[in-house]
Amino acid sequence: MQIFDYNVITKLPELPVKSKTFINTINPHSYCMAEKDAEFKNALLSSDVLLPDGIGIVWAGKVLKDRKISKIAGFDIFVYLLDYLEENKGSCFFLGASQNELDLIRSKAAVEYPNITIGMYSPPFKSEFSAEDSKEMCDQVNAFKPDVLFVGMTAPKQEKWVHAHKDALNVEITCCIGAVFDFYAGTVKRSHPFWIKHGLEWLPRFFKEPKRLAERNLVSTPKFILEVFKHKIAPKKG
């Protein structure tokens, strides 16, 4: 199990960066997905910063490497970057979601982060983008010239798209944050801080959407736990 071949970090990255930085997150479900999807795995491995967005990753770090790391959710890096941009009168671009959701994000951010200049684009809703779609998406981002690009198109589509088009994106920091668009817009309610604090953020969401999240919680999580134990007891090479 090569989980820590990934560039998993133990704390939020220092800013500002001096070159293109691509930030992704990993949890037990995305790890299991990546083991079956070479393109997704390559996108995660190529991350400049990979955040442990899941208590399972924190646990695996302790079991496999005796490393004490903290869970850093996509929402954490989102707020962290917005605070930085607010302080420095920066700009950001939201790529993904519906126009209605983007409008809700703009309205809320205008109140909470008045010093940030915000751009946004809602791409076509489809499983795969055409070359024309992707060119338009890159053109929209580059014309705005944001300091930070937030991409919210669900995993693994967002990570794979960014990895495929990273050379065409003229942005210092690109951050794939998926469901954070929903949370910030208010169209999906994030779990109560009590559940987050105790490493159970996934539980209320599972009760609300059991069908959609069944594979994540009932298939990927047990598989991930088994993989950790298998790797732990496997004889060391050399």
C-alpha cells in the first residue's frame, strides 16, 4: 500500500507560493478509487499538496508510519485561502457547479470577503468535457487571471481535468474542493462541528444520503481498513 508515496502533508501550506501549485485532497474512498483508475492516481500523485481529508487517512498515518497528522478538509483549505486573499486584496475564480449555486457563492462571499475580487464559470453538466468545452473553461479562467482557482466538479473528474489542463491554466494556486461549493452556497449542509471534531463528519451525511454514499462508506472504508492492516503485517522487503 503506497499511500504515503502520495505527498500527504501534516499542516496547511505556507503562502504565498512562487510557482504553480496544485492542491488536492485524499480520503479512503478516493484512495480506493485511485487504485482502480490510473489517470486519477496519477493526478493525485502529481499534486504539489495533498491534504488528508478523512479521519481514515489520519488513522493510516499513525498505523503505518507512526505519524501524527491532522485531518484537513477541503473546507479548511478553502477558508484558509479566502482569508489569505481577503487580507491581501486578492482574487479567486470558481469553476464548476450550476449558475444558481455560483450566484449564491458570490452573494455570500461579497459579504464575508469584500476585499476579494471574484470570477466564476459554470461549465456544461456532463461526464466528460469536449476539447471545446475545456478550451472555454481555460479561457474563462485565464481571462480573469485569478490568484486562486477553486474547482468544484466532484472527484475524480475535477482532479483528472485539472491534471490534464494544468499547463494551460495560468494560475498560481489551483485547488480541487468538490462538495465545498455546495457547503458554502448552502445547498448542502455540512455536518455539525461536534461530528467534525470527533472524526465522524461522514456519519450525518450518510444518514441523509445513504444510497449515494453507500459505496463510499460501506465498500471503500472497509476495503481501506483491510488494506492498511494487510500492509502493516506484510513482511518488510530487504
